[in-house]
Amino acid sequence: MNLNKLLPLLMIIAMFLWASSFVSAKVLILYINEHELVTYRYLITTLTMAPIIWVFKIPFKISLKNLFFAVISAVCLVSYTKLFFLGTGASTANFGGALITTLMPIIVYVLLVFSGKKRPLKKDWMALLLGVIGVSVMLKVWQFNYDEIFNSATVLLLWAALSFALLSIVTSYSSDINPLSFSFYIYLISTVLNSAIYFEIVNGSILDMDKIFWFNMALMSVGSTTFATTIYFVGMQKLGAKATVYTFLVPFFVMLLGTLFLQEFINLNTIIGAVLTITALLIINNVKFSDFKSS
């Protein structure tokens, strides 16, 4: 079977693995803190991504301009990972996954509109309104009192979505470099920065951790980062913008995994909110049902 025929299945597996990181976060928070997570996760990712770049004969060379953007991206990535880890740990995996993965693209779009890089059409404003309604349904804002608006889990997840949105925008400024190579430097710099500034072993050596820890660490580092990222970039090269269609599967995979492995209850508000927000994203990205068939 050639790659083009296998790619749709690989893309679905990649989205499934991305979703699994939210479930793994709920497990790993019982073993390590957010600073340890960033160092261990991205060190493993860096070490496993290097051979892939070498096998595909992708140059490791990077210009000063791209290195600058890699550093800024690394700062955003470290912030996102810690906020997502703490926010998911303080809430549920299905809520955290649904909120971040649907809100982040909307934040990116809004930031691009305000920066003048996007000129929204009427349908886009309607889609953004639908997205706001969707997120509001997920958060159940009608039940908020003043204290709940600043609930720690909600605030952490909102900042995580913003951090990843900024990461997406910054990485778009890189040029004349393979996306996998650029990602490699982001993970490497993230590891170095976090280790130099924040890292401290407070929960014992990871060599003494049990199989549950190592399974979830490998799933988060190699599965949801090295493998999924590689497949996604291959998909972008082969399918173009249609590859983004697959990302709409992530919230539903998160809810499925959270229910199966963490016995989390899928709140009806989360389902309705996710559907509304994903519909908004489909409208903004001009995605048609034919795109699902042709991809």
C-alpha cells in the first residue's frame, strides 16, 4: 500500500495520539510536576525526532532569523505545556481537550484579524459568534458567579489556548526551513530553556518510575509529539490545507478517551459546545463535506 492510500488512516491515528496527551496528563500529574514534564517530554521528543530527520535527509541547518523564531516559539511551547498540564490536572481531560483544541484556532483567527493579516467576511463574523457561543456553552457561563470566572482550571486552560495560538502564529514566520527541522529546534530549545531555568528533581528519579508512568510518558513524547507531528507535516505536504480537517477529530477523541480510561462523565454542554465551535471552524476555513471524501 503506497503512502497516499495509507495517509488518511495515519492522519486519524495522529489525531488520536494528539488527543491521548490530555489523558496522559491526568496520569502523569500524579508522578511529576509541570517543570519535570517539560524537560522529560521534550528531551525524549528531541532524541526521537533527530533520527527521523536524518532518515528523511532533512538538513539540520538553521538561519539566525529562524533560530530567533524557534526561541520565541519554544517560550510559547513551554508556557502552553505547563498551563495545559496544570489546567487538565485541575479539571477533566475531556473538558480541557475540548476547550483548548476548539478555542485555539479561533484565537489564532481573531489575532490575525486584528493584525490586519485577515479580512473577515460576513460569514466569518457569524462563525466567530457561533464559536463564542460554543465556548460559552462548554464553560456554562450562565452559571458563573464572580469567583468562578476566575476558577483556576478555567483560567489555566484559557491561557494555554492563547499560548498555543501565539505559538502557531510565531511558527508561521519561519521560512526556508523544513517544518520538521524547525520543530526539532523548538523542542531542543524548550528542553534547554526549561532545564536551565526551572528544572529540579522533586519527585525522585524517573528511572524508578513504574510502567504506567513510562507508558504515558512515551505516549505523550513519542506518540503524540514525535509520531503525530511527523505525520501531520507529511499530511500538510501531501494534502495541503485539507490536512487541517483532521484536527476537528481531536476534541471527540479526547472525550472518548477520557470516558474509557478515566471514567470521566461526558457533559452534554461539552458535546454541544464542541459541535458548535467545530462548525464555526469549518465555516471559517471554508471546509466542505467533499473535503472529507477527497482527503
